[in-house]
Amino acid sequence: MKKEKNTAIVLAAGQGKRMHSKIQKQFLEIGGKPVLYYSLRCFQDSPLIDDIILVTGEDALAYCRSEIVDRYGFTKVSRIVQGGKERYDSVYAGLLACEDTDYVLIHDGARPFITEEILRRGMEGVKETGACVIGMPSKDTVKLSDAAGFVSETPDRKTVWTIQTPQIFSYNLIKSVHDSIRRKDMSQITDDAMVVEQESGTRIRLVEGSYMNLKITTPEDLDVAEIFLQIYK
């Protein structure tokens, strides 16, 4: 029986405008290494992952090859490909670069604290329907607003999750829905689970990640990440 192949698509093409830095957030350093290093290291070391597709901006392709992949010996990185204008364009570039893959794990390169335990739970979850997302139950009460900025609804906190990455899918499922939705309006798409929800109706399993699995977005996040790194090590 053919062993299933799992590919991690790591997105590192974001501009990080909220970071107010000339350096893209995935290349800023925590603990003396680029933010991007840590998720790549987890995928490199995981027996669950067979190869890695790294998606980055056109001007960072050579840098990622020499200063990230070669420097740190990430031998599972089989392709470094150019991303697109929007996140979903970068995801699609990663999907097109996959070869003979059964499952894909789509991960933000600005989330450094992915762990083997999260990957294991995610791979177990995706086997149910072919789609699962990593996240955590919300610790805060969430309010929905109307167009005028007034509270319109307060959903039950027990049903509210904040979504993280990786988001994990059967390759055939996620590739087919991305093919389909690219012929439509994609302006409201913020994550890959939305594409699956809209185009296939597939039930998506929620799997617990970690409250440490934060996305580096603002300067304050870097300070928090330095503290988390002491635990993560």
C-alpha cells in the first residue's frame, strides 16, 4: 500500500504593514533566528511531514534559499515559489507546486510556535472529512457589530473559536475548491476553510492548537514571542 504523502505549504509572502518595519515580519528575529525558522524547523523535524513548499515574495526568493533553507539545512523544502498579491494567490501557488500529495498543511510563516502535538492532532482530525482547522476556544466574550458600529449580537462564547494555522485538507479537496472559487469574487476570503465552506459544503473539524500559537503581527507580538520562546525551547 502506498504511503500517504503530507506536504506543508508555508506562507512567507506577507508585507506585515502593521509591524511598522522595513523588514518583513517573517524575517524579523526572535531568539536570534528569523520568525520563519521556527515553523520550518518543526515541519523539518516532524515524521508526519514529507516535504515543504515555501511561498514568498519575488524579492525574497534568493534570500529564503541562502539565508533560511540552506543556512539551517531545511532539506525537506522541495520548492521555493513566488507568492501572489493576496494570501489566497500565495496558497494557490503553493498548491500548484505540490507533487503527488495526499494532504496539505497550510501554515502562516509568521506563526513560529507550531508543535508536533498540534500536527498530530491535526492529521488525526483531517481524516474525518478531509478538512480541519487548528484553533482555540475564545477566552473573551465576542460582540458582532452592525454597519453603524453598534452591538448587533453576542454569540455564546462556548461556540466561538479563534482560528489559527495550520489548516489541513485533502489535497484533491482544497485544490478543487480553489480552482472553483478563482472564477468568482474572492474579496471576502480570509482563510482556506472559507473556500472549502463556500465551494463544497464539507464539514470542517475544529482541532485545538495552543494559545501560544500566535501570529506575529504587531511589535507587541515580538515581545510576547520572546517570552513564549523560553517555554517553546
